[in-house]
Amino acid sequence: MLILMRISSKSKIAFDVILDIAAHTEHGHAISMPLISQRHGLSLSYLELIFAVLKSSGMIRSHRGPGGGYSLVRQPETISLKDIVTAIDGEPNPGAELGAELWVDLQSFMLEKMSQITLDKVLRESNVKIEPSTKGLFCMKPEPKIKVSSKSAEKSLKKSPPKKLKPQLGPNSIFSFGKYLALNKA
């Protein structure tokens, strides 16, 4: 039996959700699952299923604690519609029926076109509004993709890994919060 590629509504929702996360990440903000649920009119349990797949695929990460939420792991230009659809729905599996070659060619063409549609491209063409309640919350933006030669990769493997810096979410004590308020009053 020939199985044609079908883009599920779950994949379409996942693309919209990750586009929202990408827009917030671009502005240096994480966005929480309850906010995404509210913005897209989706249940939290349904979003948890989608987020689990996107997280295990290495596209998003979570930030714990007050002001926590989700942000992109990779640069938006490295995540395509094809990546999201195959993560959510799996790889299409063509069968061996008569005329299957035509459908395989058509499916290959569709996958090629989907790989050219990146989050970055869609972000530039869309107008995703940044959630006002996330403006005080900061996350780390994804690291830019840098091409590394094999010699420099070997050298970097021998060095100790760099320490991860936690983003400063705000004042860490009531005293520094008071100073912060006093400075920002003027």
C-alpha cells in the first residue's frame, strides 16, 4: 500500500507554535506554555505532546523557575518546515504499487520545497506579536552556526568545555530590587 505524505493538523499547529517561540527568542524572551496555550487556543495537555517532540528533536529548550518558558535551541534559519513535519509525523514511507515512482517523485519534490521554508523566512514575512508579559523575561539566544575545520574541531575537543552562563532574570534580592526600582523611577 502506498502511503502518501500528509501534513497533519498537529504538524501545522507545531509550526505555528514554534514560530511563536522563534519570534520571542529573536527578541531575547522565553514564552511559557500557558501563554502559548492561551494565544493559540490549545489545551496544555495537547501542547505538552507537541513540546515533548520538539524538545527531543533539539529544536526548543525549557527554562525553569520564575520567568521560565521555552526558547529555540537552534537558529531559525536552520529549522525548516520539513524538520518540523518529519519530527511530528515521521518520515513518509512510499510503497511499491503501480505508479509508485510518480508518487515518490512528487513526494520528494514536496519535501525539497518544505526544506526551503525556514522559520527565519516565515518570521520575516509574518507579524507575530510579542507577548507583553514576557518583556521582562530573558533567555539566551541560540548560538550562531559557525563552520569549523576538522583541525580546529580536534583542538576544541582537547580543551575543557566552556562554562554555561545563566541569564540574569532580574534582581536576586529584595535590596537589589529596591535599588533597581530607585534607579528606574527617574
